Amino acid sequence: MTEQYLRSGDQYRTAAQAKERSLRIAAILRERGVRTGDRYAIVMRNELTFVEAAMAATSIGAIPVPVNWHWTGADLAHILNDSESKVVFVHTDLLDAVEINKPAAATIIEVEVPDFVARTYRSEKPALSGRYEVLESLIAATDPVPDTVVTPSLGLLYTSGTTGFSKGVVRERVEDPEALARGIAQAYRMDDPSWTTLVTAPLYHASPLYQATFATALGMNVVVMPKFDAVEFLRSVAEEPIQHAQVVPTMLRRLLSLDQDVQDSYDVSALRSVLHSAAAISVEQKKAAIEWFGPVFHEFYGGTETGPVVACTSEEWLRHPGTVGRRFADGDYRILRADGTRAEIGEPGQIYLRSMGPWPDFTYHRDPEKRRSVEVDGYITIGDVGYEDADGYLYLTDRAIDMVNSGGVNLYPKEVENVILGLDDVVDVAVIGIPHEDLGEHLAAHVELRPGSALTEADIAAHVRANLAKYKVPSVVVLDADLPREETGKIFKRRLRERYWPAAAETSTSAS
């Protein structure tokens, strides 16, 4: 049997080597004053050292804080200071932003940028700054801490911040690590420890980080992509081979947009389980993905706060197109009207979620009142609106924060987005509320098209008009080839709104 391994680019470690390095990193943290319950930040691109730095927390009871490395200003300052991180691991080329925005007392540990990461981002490998201690040198000179579990930690994770500043979600102590591992394995469909899993998304997000660390703990091989690339995904599936992966809908759209001869040149038959969540995908696109890869897709729904609560298989989804699934394990949800009463079947309302049993409880870091504001009878809302059908399947209609009140009528941008995504030449779309002199608010659609498409703004508006009521047709349609987005493809609607609502931009800039 091949020894369990982790790989990213040209980095390769056995699981035992990765564990040893994580124990040495734990010792490095402890020597710099990090104790049980203390936070340390990771500002790095995808590579194995990121995974090892996160794994170090378990041995000393510390709390890792994965940080979106794209952030340079107010967003970065908010997370580093709100988390009160004592140590920051940071790639060399990201030092300038961290130096400006870190807490004054925080210790920086510089991490050399691997060659393959520099190549992936088409940049020259930066020389070490010479200003800080370098992690690799410290690992070589530091003895590991004992391989014991002080307290399992899922970290201090910040929500994506696509609509406002990120909220820090702090996990309570994991009372039953084995039960949690079984629950994660079931939710993430890690059905066989002999499988190899492919991590496609940035490790600063909760789900891919959990995928990497829990897969390692379960005995699976782990391959971490430095950055998603559709052709590289197919190559990895065929050559590694890959049995398990996690993607977001934007990645599926990029795979589906490949020329047919490229799609046909890779054998994807090794895949047994592909998870997806995080953003909207049209019914047509998901059907096309299932036709190509087979019924291997497993959708799940939940939040950073709740973990996975709802799930469905490809077969279930084909019977209920558009659903995100039904209750998973002993998780539960309720759909409530604005007055707090239960919505009827088919009636949209705000979704409140209750985590599955082993999932640890949470608080919002330094903001206990925020937790109380989103909870009703032990159920938590993450801001989504949806409805349940007669068979117990959940459908998302929008986020409450995205809902637009136009002349007293509630408009749901997601409904309009799903219609626009039905056009063949549309790659992605974001519908937002914008000021309207008469109605107060109305809709604007920012649409990304395939290169060379002849679709016009009028064509898109006409398509919406043909499928929805006239009052739901966006008053503004913009062909936008540069939608502001996360590395995963998730669109920053907040930054689109700032183009129309100057006061929103001023508020977000001063909020930290």
C-alpha cells in the first residue's frame, strides 16, 4: 500500500512528515507566547505549509486565523486586529500589507514563496526580505512539541465579507472529535480513506481548509491546487488519479466552457464524489456537468457558523432541479416569516439552521450581541431566503441582505440571476439594488459574457422580460468583463453596490 501523502505543485510530503512539521510549527508558536485560546494568522497562498500551520493549532490549543491574502487595506486591518493575532505567518511578497495593518505587538514570521506558487501567479519569486525570522529556518532549528491533542480547534474563521466586513466565527471546544470527524466525512462524502482528494479553492476559506485537514486525519491523500485552473483540474483527475474533489459553481462553469476536444481528452472516470456549494449555478449548467462527469455531485448547504445542514445527491437533484437538498443527519432548518411564524410549503421566508449534533457551537468574536440577533430558539440565520417543497427539499431564492424593496414590492436578485444564467453566452451575473428616483430602489444586472458573444444589453433585458414579470426586469444592464470577485469566483456584490451608493463605500471604508 502506498504511504499516505500530501502534494501541492512540486511539494511532496508523507503524512508523517507533514505531521512532524506541524508539531515543530506548534513549538515555534509556543516559544513566541502563543497559548491555549490565543490566535495566530496565516496570510499565504495555497501550499502545504499553509495546511501544516493550520494543523499546528491542535497540539497547543491555539486558534488559527486563515486570512484572505488578496486583502490589503481596511479588510486586512479589520481581521488582523479584530482577531488579536499574536503571530502572523506571511508569504514574502505579502509582507508590505501585513506590516501596515497588523497589531503592533504581533510577531511576523516570513514564509518563503515556493517556486511553483510564483509560476502559478506569473510572477518572479521574491527574495527573502531579511527583516524577519524565516519559517523554514525555524522549523529546522526547533524540536517538535509532543504529539498530543490539547483541544481540537476549527479556528477563528471569518465569513466571506462579500456584502460587508467579515464576521469572526469562533468555535466552542470540540467535545467529541471522533464524532465530528465522522460527521465531516459523511457531509463531505469522504467515503473511502484510500481515496485522494483534490483541494481546488483557497485555503483561507473554511470548507477547503476543513477538506484538507480532515482528509489528512482520515488517512486520505491530499492534493492542493495552488490556484484553480480548469485544464489542470482535469489533468490531476486523470493522472493522480483523483476520486474526491470540492468545487464551486464558477469552477464548473469554467470546466464546461472548455472546448469539447479538451474535455474529451481527459479520463475523468476515477471521480467518485464531487462536492459543491457556495454560489448559484443554473439548472442547465448543473445538468451538463452531471452528463459529463456522471452522478458524482453532492451539493451541501450551510454557513461558516453552522456547518453543513442540508445536502443532496445528483439523483435527488435531478428529481428536484434547483434544490440545495434536504435535512442532513440530525441537522434541521426552519423557514420563518418576518413576524416569526412558520412559512407554509412553497412560501419564501428567512431560513434558520440548526447544526448537526457533533458540530461545535460558536460565538461571534468580540460581539456576543451579534449571535443573539441571528438566533431564534437555537436556530441560526446566515441571511438566506428560501422555501421548502412538499417533499422536504430546500430551495434558495436569495439573501435577505440582497433583497430589494422597489416601490413596496420585494424583488429577489437571485431569481433574476438564474434567468440570465439560462442564456448560453452568459458566464456569470450579479444583480443588485440601485437607487431609483421614483421607486426608491430597482435592479441593475452586471453580466459577464463569453469572449466574442454578440449578446447585447437589450437582448438580456428582453430575455428576462420573456421569463419574468415586467417589474422584475432590471432597469440597468451592464456588460461587465471584470466583475469583482473572490479567487473562488464568488462575486463581491458590496463593491458593485459602492459604484451606485457612494455612502456605502464611505461607511465600509471607515468601519474598521
